[in-house]
Amino acid sequence: GGWEHSISGQYPLVQNVTVTEGGTANLTCRVEYNDNTSLQWSNPAQQTLFFGDKKALRDNRIELIHASFSELTISISDVTLTDEGMYTCSLFTMPVRTAKAYLTVLGVPEKPEIDGLTKPALEGDQITLTCITQGSKPAADLRWFRNEKEVKGAKEVNASGKTFTVRSSLQLRVDRNDDGVAYTCRVDHVALAQSPQQATEVLEVHYAPRVEINPSLAVPQEGQYLKLECMSKGNPSPDPVLWTKDGGELPDLDRMIVEGRELTFTSLNKTDNGTYRCEASNHLGTSSAEYVLYVYDVPTTLSPSTTPPLHPIPPDPTALLGTHASDPTVTGNRDPNAMGQHGTDHALIGGVVAVVVFVTLCLIIVLGRYLARHKGTYLTNEAKGADDAPDADTAIINAEGNHAHAEEKKEYFI
């Protein structure tokens, strides 16, 4: 057995090596059993690099790491793609025994570049984004992301020498939703295991405005404060906006205030009825929206649909002012000047309500007493003593007897 072992042990053992270009490759050759025979490494061109610990090829990148009868390890630094190939370790027995190790050099892809972005793009444009990365080996993979979410591109691979140029293109029809969207092209490659390379471009899309009007009140009433906000989305932003009433200029600029995109009525009245139009434009187009204003009367009877829930309010204008100022549902975004006007309105309504409530209560009390008294009498005549009477006649007699007693009791209660 010892002889077979020594024979099998006299074979050099090597392993394939993969290294990224620019890195360092270590080539190791081992022999389990060796009787003082030299080991040698040679390159793919069959040039000897080291014979034992003796350097044979003049190349500063190649160094000896370890040399003994059982192992010869050398290193090649700053590896280039031309270093790739089959390296041979030879053991100088009779006959010479060899083992071959393949050195694979990975080409590092360059940082990708995105082409084809028109800035700014117009809504409806068809654009093609192209991402290119060169120098990868094996060919890199390119992936597209729209705001972190992966989208599919069309890939094309071209060999250039030992490395590859990879292109991926993405076709887009842009609309306003693409404005401000980030498109990222990412390179995936074995040589970039730790840190994938990527490039990002942010789209800028110009689009015509779209306009809508938001009123601050659902049911505008006389004397109230109303704000109409013109929401105009467009890129570039359409400023300023143009307000018109019934196709002409705004009539009463003391009570109607235009600030930026807002039209404000400090105190509504019936003359404000009409169609208000807000118009916004940029270089791509014009858009407008209309709002039909109808000013309602201040309700005299309080119907639950139009009034805020009634708080028990003291009929005193100053107290009223206090209550309403602190009540967010009523105050809204009112300007302070409108407050006085508003307070007196409410004081008036409050006074009317108080009188109505008072009269109603009086009526209820009077009516209640009247009904109670009569109801009592009927009860006494027909029901009192009916429980323990054998027949109706007895019941009435009993009731008559009880009558005075019942009256007494009633007066006592009232």
C-alpha cells in the first residue's frame, strides 16, 4: 500500500482561479509526497514563471509567495484580461507530471450612462432611454427601475475584443404622471457583487394646465364670507390665473379680492349671483373652470339641514360674538372685519329664536296644566274605585266619594 500511496502522492494538485481585473491572483501547486523534486509554474504562452524559488520571467507583477518541496505558490498582481488562460504546474519526476489551472479574469463593467432623455419632454412624446455599459466580461445584465419598481427593457449585447458592450433601451410615451419620476439603470455583474453600479435620470414633463374651482362654502348665504380657490395644475406652473364674472371683468373689487389663485368675497349679497370663471394657461395650452354662485337667503326658520347644531346661546350680542369666535365650525377662515357684521346677524337670529322658544314653552306649560287637570277629572269619575267595585254603579258611587279626596291631592301636587 505504501508504494501505491507514494506513487499517487507524486502528482501535482492545482485549482482554477477567478479574479477581477486589477486584482491579484494566487496560483498554488501542491504535492502530497515529494522526494526533493522541483516544482515549476508556467504561463499560457508556456513561458516559465518560477522554477522552485527561482524567478524565470522578468515581470514585476509576478512574485513568489511560498516555495518548498511540497508547495509552490506565486501571485500575479494588477491582473489584466490578457493574463487569462491555462497555467501549468510541472513536477520534474521521470516522466514529468503536470496539472493545469485555468485563470479566469472578470471584466468590470463601467458606470452606466443613460442617453436619449429630452429635457423637458412634452406630454404625449414618445421617448427612448438607452443605457450603455462597456468593459464587462462576461456580459453584464442591465435592469431598469421606475421609482424603485422594476420595468422591462430591451437588451442588446456586443462583443468588443475580450469584453462586452451591453445596451438596454426603454420606450416610453410620457404623460403628466411621469413628471419628476426617476428612471434608474442598474448593472448587475459578478465583478460587482458588493456594489452594483447605476445611473439615474429624473424626467421633466411639460403639460397643459387643468383647472378646477373649490368653494369654501357648500351653501353660500347673504353676509357670509366665501373663498373660491382655483386649482390649476400644469408644468410650467400657470401663474397668474384670470378671474371673470359672466364673461366680463369682476364688478365690485372692494368686496371681491383676488390674491394669487383665490377669489374672496368678504360679505356675500344677491348682486354676487352669476357664473365665475377661472382661466389658466402656459405655453402648451389654456384651461378654465366655471362656478355658478347662487347666494341664498338667510333662513328665518331654522331647518336642520342648513344650520349648525344649536347651542344654548344667551341672547346677548357680545356673548354671541365670543361663542362664535371660539367655535371653529362657524369661524372658518373669516377675516376679522366680517366678524361685527356676522355677530349682529346671529344676535338677531338668536333674539328671534329666544322669543319663539319662550312663547312655545309658555304654551306647553299652560296646555300641560289644562290637560292634566281634565285628565285627572276623567280618571276620578270613571276609574277610581273601579278596582274594588262589584259593578259599574258601585264604581261611580265609590268614585263620587273619592272625588273630594282626589281634588285635594291634585292641588297639593300642583
